[in-house]
Amino acid sequence: MDEVSFKIVEVMEKPRKQQRKRSKKYDRIIDAFREGKSRLVRVDDTGKEANYLRLQLKKRIDARELDKQIEVSVVNNVTYLEKK
């Protein structure tokens, strides 16, 4: 059996989980949609796959508690934002 080297160090408490920085690049898309008058828009020219973009937008919508106002979906590999 291989030996594993290790060291045990006494600590007083566990560190808090570090908050990851939230990506603001997708917030720009959401903000532009919210400021516009359109109820339904297609998000084009992002250079991202539609489902990946949907996932990132959904995360930001949920984090900003906008899920009761905005819905994001993908149809035929195209991402849409819709005001509820």
C-alpha cells in the first residue's frame, strides 16, 4: 500500500464559503431587455450555444429575483426572453 503524507492542524472554526463573483456580462442582456418595450425578444450574436446562454441568463434572473417578471427559453437552438 502506498503511504500518504499529511499534516493535521487544529483550527477554531471552518472558514466561510467564499462567494464567487457574479458575472455581470449576462446582466447587461437582462437590463437591456427590461429597459426595452418589447414583450418577447430573440437574443442573437452572443457567440454562445443557445442552451448555455439560457442557463447563464436563468442563473442571473434567479439571483436577481426576476423570475416572476422574466422567462428565458430556447426554441430551435435560439434563446428568447419574455416578460411575464
